[in-house]
Amino acid sequence: MKARIKWAQDAMFIGESGSGHAVVMDGPEEHGGRNLGVRPMEMMLLGMGGCTAFDVIHILKKSRQQVDDCVAELEATRADTDPKVFTKIHVHFIVSGKELSDKHVKRAVELSAEKYCSASIMLSKSVEITHDYEIVTA
């Protein structure tokens, strides 16, 4: 896997993925940015959320669950001093569908956290990561 980060101006960078996609990252105005893109640490949190949500949907579909929607809401706490690393991340899944099995949703969340989501498993080596979920009947 490869990535390329190119400085655009001030505190703005363009991130290009190996698969050919691009994203703008920018800093806040107090650090010379213009607030025109996500922050790099936000990008990391988004990446973890996308990784685990992908797993949960994939596992539920393989279990023949009738999933209509899946939202992963992430909340992270960072250290107060530099380096301001993540110290805690909580992921709350809201899974919607017809006749969803609590057992299957719980299993999908656990499998993602413990076996499949490389982003959260990697981060869990230094960050306390917790998960919970709710099921909404469609």
C-alpha cells in the first residue's frame, strides 16, 4: 500500500491514495490553515470508523441479516500535551434492519474489533477502544 502527501499551501495538504483517490487535509486558522479540509487526526479516526463499519456490514450480510443501514459514531479523547495522541476511542454502532438478531449484531461488532478491523486492532495497541451498539427495527 502506498500514499503520497503533497503540500498545497499554508497548512493544506493533498493526500493521494495508491488506489488513485485524493482528499484535502487542512489545519485550523490558528495554525495557518484555512479550515478547508479534515485534520490528519480526524482522517485517522474516519479511517478506523470506515474499516470497522465495513466489517460489521460484511459480517451481517454473510449471516443473512436484513441490514438497511449501519452508522458508526466515534468519539475520541486525546492527550492534553504533545504528542496529542488518542487515549480513548468509543465506537457506537446504530444498525437498522428487519428482524435483526441481537446475537448476530453483537458477534459482528466483536469480530470486527478482535479479528478483522486492522485499523482498530493496530490502534488498540496504544489506545483504549470500546464498542457498543443499538438495533433499530426498520
